[in-house]
Amino acid sequence: MSMNILVLGSGGREHTFAYKIKQSALCTALFVAPGNAGTATIATNVAIGVTDFPAIKAFVLKEAISMVIVGPEDPLVQGISDFFASDQTLQHVAVIGPSQEGARLEGSKEYAKEFLIRHDIPTAAYQSFTAATVAEGKQFLETLSPPYVLKADGLAGGKGVLILQDIAEAKTELENMLTNKKFGAASEKVVIEEFLDGIELSVFVLTDGKNYVTLPTAKDYKRIGEGDTGLNTGGMGAISPVPFADDAFMTKIEEQVIKPTVAGLAKEQIDYKGFIFIGLIKVGNDPKVIEYNVRMGDPETEAVLPRVQNDLVELFQHVADQTLDQVDLAIDPRSAVTVMTVAGGYPEAYEKGKTITGIDSVSDALVFQAGTALQGDAIVTNGGRVLAVTSLDADFRKALQNSYQNIEKIHFDGMYYRKDLGFDL
């Protein structure tokens, strides 16, 4: 059976989903809302915001959409899955993304911590505080050794985490977050946790609520500057698989983290059909969970999905039918490396509307567009993170070299990218 499919979102992650879905014989017509200049080349962009549920409903009914893939976290946290499930005219549509309750694993750091602890999943010690308990928060800081980790409880666009060396500064920032609303409503509650020293990786799981498949691992590079310095970004690049995640370590992750997570969701009767993105840190030889996200990562998707050889629509159909136990994942053994090119000034103030040239001259690499738009016939920049260039090779260093060589063919004013990805591997 062939179907009309809608992807929600406008970034590199959604362009990657569209690229894989387009390869499936099960897809008749593909739409992306709102999409970007990249998705426009392989799908039909629709000018609808990802949280405009009434407009999404009208479009789904008008175009006889049978499957909706939710890219970003916002619509999930706002309950798009429940919106579909509770509407008689939409109940037949498969939504790939968890219920609002499931999305709280990302929407609330405290909820995630409580879930981890309830299910004996290894994670850092923590406590949470509000404006009324600032004093207790300062006392808790005294019990920890530096550096101190302060996290805004709510969604702060990936920016609400501070890591500080100095206790006095940590106390001041705690006050800033709680009483001066440094991150607005997101920091009405702040989680303080012990700092874990190790190397990070991301593990991606696709679950139907009972069964799961583990997708390739990836490591992303968050900071703007080389050597992981400077401000945090949405992600400057990614490498998949993570070289240090050998079979023995993956078995630990499977047993100590993935299985109890999926079992925990089922036990608590949380309706969860979608991705679980588990942010982990390898401390010594053991995995500890830093955070959950309830969707695929960006730019990790651009490195992970090109390695998945299965028909993506078929995979999603198994999620909808709760038959993922019937699936064998086929994974490309090569490494994939994604390098993100960003606008000058990002993650602070940057300009949009810069003409992009050279995408067509890229060879032996995939270009996934993130912050782009069409202006007449020209592709222009329309966000901080602009393009993701992905290469595959037996050796991640060679793949990296290939991405860098191809980026040299691309141009837009102020283009910046990190030239040191993989430096820590």
C-alpha cells in the first residue's frame, strides 16, 4: 500500500527524513511543513507552522495524508500525537512521535530524572529548586565538587544549561535563573546535578511502545569553536558510529539503559511510538544518561539515517502497527561524517538572506539543507545552521576529508564551519 506522507519541521533533520522517505516505493506524495529550500527539491513544502494543529488537521484531511513524521520537539511537547489520537477524523493517521506524556522526558528535565531513578537507570545525582528554595539550592551546591551543572527545567532551545567552575558564580547564576528568570519560564525550576567526567555519545532508539530497534550511535559537536570552545550551538557536526562504543559497551547500554527505558514506558502505560534519543556519557567503562530527547537529533540525523539501509516508511509502518520485533535493521558498515556550515555570528546575532552557491558542484557527498529558503530561483540562508555536508567512508577521517573538500565548493557570505571534528576520537 502506498501513501501520502507529511513531515513536520524545517531543518537538516527533516531534509534527511524527506530524502530517505522519497526512496521508498511506499510513498506516493511527500509534503514537508514548513520545509526549506532543500526539501522543496524532493517534496512539496507547505506553509504551516509545526504547532498550528488546526491547520495541520485541515491539510491532512485535504491531502489524505496517512502518516505524519514529527521532526522537532515542540509539537510533541504540545501534544500533537494526542491531538490526532483524540480526533475521530484523524485517528487512522499514523503519527511517528510520542504522546504528550512521553514527550515530558524532554520537556521537563525533572520528569526525566525522576523516570531514570524510578527505573534504576544510571544517571548523575541531582536535586531541583525553585525561587522559594534558592537558599537550599546554594547549600546543595556546597555538597558537590566543581564544576557545577545548572539546568533550566523547561525547554530553552538547547541553551538552558550552565557549567561553572566557581561556587560563588554558581550561586549567583542559580539566583539569576530562579529569581531574575534568566531563561524566562524555562528556568522557574532549576535542576542542579553532579558533573560527570567522560566522553559523550548519543544513542538513537526507535520504539513502537513495546519493541525497539537501536539505530547507529553518533557523537555531535556542540560548541562553536575548535577544540570544543566557545558558545553552545544546536550542533556543528556529527560522526557515526562512535569509535569507542564497542560491542561490550553497547551491550551495557542495551541492558542498563535501553531495555529499562522501553520497559519503563510500557510499565507506566505511556503511549510512545517514535524516537528516543539518549544522551549518554561514558564514565570509566560505564554509561550514564545525561538526558533524553524525544525525537531525532540534528545534526546527528544527517549522519545516522544515511547509514540505515532499510526502507524508512516500512520501518515507520512497523512502529505504527507495533510490529518492530519483525524488523532486522540493515546498517551501512561505513562511517558517516556530517559537517555543519553556519552563518557568520551564529549562535549570536547573524544575518539571513545571503545567496548560497556551489551546492550543485558537490560530488560523492550528501548536502542536507537546514537554514535555507528560496528567493526566486536563488537559495539563500534563512537560519544560523545553514547546510550539513555528509560523507561516508570506511574510515571516518577520510569521510571528514571528503566533506571538507566539498564544503570548499560551497559559498555564502560569512560561512563558517569547524575544521577539527573528530579531534577527540
